[in-house]
Amino acid sequence: MGRILAIDFGTKRIGIATTDPSQLIARALVTTSQTEVWNVLDDFLAGEDVETIVVGEPLREDGSKSKIHHLVVGFARKLANRYPQVSVVLFDERYTSKEAEHIIRQSGVGQKKRREKGIIDKISAALILESYMKEKKGW
């Protein structure tokens, strides 16, 4: 059984989360830039067995596509072409950024640290991954 990666795609930053090898625990991994994401993913996939990459699909509250939806779909297509041995899945990411902000506030992290957008991105990726795992296992 390989790991599952989740990606919270943004036009400036990309949050990445991963499971443990037995796919029981999701953890925030890293936030990277669009220019560095391929190096980060190449390095990670070279050293780890990854079976699925879940890409957060940005949908509006009513389920319609957000303004960056086409960019996310294009990114997912590039992932599938670059890593043909890995399944690439789009998964609804509604509310994950707001939930990540709430979790960070509740965790007692200082205000200065809370302003770092990279923290929100990788926690959002972990939330996308947790939701995907729950749905996959029927929880």
C-alpha cells in the first residue's frame, strides 16, 4: 500500500500533505511555490511509494466552479502526465482554508505565526486528505 498525497493548489503557494504508509494518518508536509513544486514532488516520489495524489478542487458554496478551477484541472493533468504510475484525483476542497484558519487559531499559535499563509496551505492540504480518506473508507 502506497502513501496518498494531497495538494492544496494556489496561484502563489501550494500546500502538500501526506499519509503514513498504511494510510491511517494525514499530516501536513510542506508549503512550496509554484516554481518549486515539481522539485518537491519529484524528490518525494523518488523516495516514497505514492499510489494517489488528491488535488483539492476549488468549488464555490453552490458547487459551481471557482475562477481558478481551470488552473487546478490543468495542474492535475500535468501531475497525471508527469507521474503516470500514480492515480490523480480531484476532490472537493470547499471550506478547508477557513477550517485550517480556525484550527490554527484554536491551537494557540501566536498571531504572527498565524499570518503566515504557508501554514494555512499545508493544513488545508491535510484537511483535504483527511476528508478524502474518510470518504474512501466510508466513515
